[in-house]
Amino acid sequence: MRRDIEQLKANHFDILIIGGGINGCAIARDAALRGAKLALIEKEDFASGASGKTTKLIHGGIRYLEQFNFKLVCESLRERAVLLKQAPHLVKPLEFIIPVYKHDPRSLLKIRTGVFIYDRLAGGNNIRPHRSLKKHEVLSLEQNIDSLNLKGGVLYCDAQMDDIRLCLDNAISAYDTGASLSNKTEAIGFIKEKGRIIGIEARDKLTGEQFFIRAGMVINATGAWSNRIIKLDDPASLDITRPTKGVHIVYRRLPHERAILLSAHKDKRVLFIIPWRGYTLIGSTDTDYAGSADDAYADTNDVEYLLEEARRVFGLKNLDRKGIITTFTGLRPLVNTQDKLTWQVSREHLIKESPSGLISVVGGKYTTYRHLAEQVVGLALAKINASTKLSIDGERSRTIKGRNFKECITHMVGPSSPVLQKENNDLPNLIEHAVKEEMANSLIDLLVRRLQLSITPSHGLEYLKECADIMAALLGWTDTKKEQEINLYKEEVRRNMNF
């Protein structure tokens, strides 16, 4: 996957997508597979927004049953089955326990009824049947959770994913099918003819160059940045999205084998405590966010809220900040609904067309990205009178000197990683591949997303200089540029720990 600004300038595209999160990359893949001449630009990096900062779950959304949103749950369960089949290297079954305590906001009967309905809605797509558990059965499966006031629970199954790699694989698949993709490329204005959008003015953030990209259709898939894009089209436009902040904590491994779903006592939100690459992932918050979408990080209140709920389940008074490895924060681009609590706002997506022809898509769940892409592309192609025949290809296999890249990545993360044992001989090859084939052009791209070393206890800092030296040689950085990149990465690490 190569970044080619000249190609963006020289061609007229059927569809231009703004936004390189999971929705944008999936739309690009779908459109390219249907034969559209397709371009996608992303102002930072693929999966750099909420798509790389999720709870790492592909799930039906059991909590949406409480809102009687059976349609969304059915769609999600259907898509869960598709992704388990199509991407087994990135999406895997995961067992959950729901322990129910005396003073929980949801009763044991309500939880058991909900999981029963969940399994029924899954039908033939169910991973495995749930089990209702008595108190002693819960403790036999998870002996380290707090037994005080425990009434019983439920065991059921959903799925866990690598959100960043799934997004990147969609981008790479789109590129391999003929799409033109470019990160670090920002939309700064629209080109119009007789009131209709015929392209955009863009800025290359690596060089500062401004240029035009022309297209028959422009799709806004920028998530939490959607309001900014629609106001570039029409400054009088009403906000289309209501961003909410989802903070996650990566914690040293807590004493549990399965994922745990709990109801927060403070605000009734559903929270997760999940095994993740040898650590524990705790998340997430769901609070309205009014600041810049570029500056969303965890604060003290976010961290204390998550720790307090986890502390309650494990009964551990020493479950405190000292065990935090890092945090990450994503902004959910919920449909702009102001009359509900954040966790009650529907996760269904909205597709909206402006008078100038801009198609914007907001909301949605990561789990349903594939179905969302089909709908958006179907609408776009119908409007430009293109073929709507859908052709799905198989997974692309990428190698580094004869080795599967995903296998190398698997060994680059987690506490038993060769990198952490200082026995990694693949690091130079991995960096070269990330730069040349996956469009990594900053140390943040490399260490946060391509190699995902930022979530390890060292945050990848012991390899920072080596990575910087290799990237500098590959990308022609000056010493000043290299030092700037090092400082930017250190600042990113600091901001994720500044609570």
C-alpha cells in the first residue's frame, strides 16, 4: 500500500471517501470490489481515531436488548458470525461471565432472561449456548472475584478482535483492488459546480502542499470529525454527530480467565473487564465530549470511575493507578440525539445526503461495519449510475521474506514478545514492511498501530531510537525531523498517562 499524491491529483474518481477508520476503509473496500474508481484520504492515520481505540469486541450488543433494539442485535449477531468465518486470525470467540450482586442495577432474572433471548436471536449463528450459574458455579469458574453479596450469574460467548489490524486489512484490501489511499491528507474545502460537490481541496500534511481531488461522489466517514466536514460543505449545517468519550485502561493482568461484564453502580452502564494480550482491558466510559476531537485523552475522573468498578468486582483495595500500563481514548460518533443519556443513544448508523450531494455516515457499531459499507456503497453507486454487482474476494496473504506478516505481528505484542525479550530479529523487516507496504510514516503510526508496542509496560520506549533510525533511513528524515518524531511519540505516551 503506497502513498501516491500525484495519482490523487491526476485522476477523476467515481467516489472519494474522507476518513480512514473502519467505516471509511470498509466502504473503500466494498466500492473497489464492485468496480468503482475509488480514492480515500485520512488526515492522520488509518484506525487512528475510535476505530483503533475500542473495547476490542465483535459482539451482538447484549445491552441493546434493554432498549428493545432487536433489529440491531440481530444484525450484529449475524455480522459477528460472518467475521468469525472471514477473519479467524483477527476475530476469535471469547467467553464472558456476568456476575450479579445484591445491589446491582440489573437483577439476576433480568440478566438471565436477556442472555436467553440473545442466544435465541443468534439462532444458528450462536457460538455456543449460554449457562445460568449459581453462586458457587460462578466462583468455581472465577474464584478471584468478590463473593460478598454475589447472587449468581451467567456464562455466554461473544468474540474478541484486533480492531487496528482489522481496519488496516480493509484498507490494504481496498488498495490491492485498485483504490488510491493516502493518510496524512486532510480535506480543507469542497469544490462545487452549480451548488453540487465535484471534489475537494486537500492538504498533504507531510509536505504542506495543497491540491484538488475530483470525484463524482464524496462520502464523509470521519466519525467524531463529521461535524467539521459537513460545516465545510455548509457552515449553517446542524451537528450530525454527538461525540462521546470512551476511555479504556490497559492494566497489569488481573486474576481472571474470562471476560467479565458488569453493571456499573454509579450510572448503570455496562462495563467490560477483558483479558487482552497478557494484560487486562477495562472499559469503557461513555460521557459527552465537547472539546477538539484531536485532543481526547483520559482524565482523573475517567480513570477513577473504571478502577472503582473493577475494584468492586475483585474486592481488591490495591487495584489502583500503580497497575495501569496505559490508557487509550476514542470518541464514539453517535447520531446527534440530545434527549437521552449517552449509553442509551442507539448505536444504529445514519446515512444522510446534503443538498450539495455530500453523503455522511455516522453512528454504527464496529461489529456492523461490513453491512454499513454495503448500504453506503449501494446508495453511492446507484446515484452515479454505476454497476452494483458485489464480488467478495478472499483474504490477502502478505509476507515478509517468506513469513506471514500477521504471524510476525502476533509475536511483536504481549509480555512474551521477542521484542520484549530483546531477541527480535524481525524488527528491521517489520519496520521496512510497515513503511513500504502499510503506509506508516511516523513513529506513532509504527509503534501505536503497526506494531502496537505502545500498550506494553515499556510503551516501546526501549526500541524508540532503533525504530527512529530505521524509519529515518527509509523515509529520508533529517536529524531534526527524527528528533521531532521521537518527541511526538514520547508526548503521545505521556498524554495517555497524564491522569
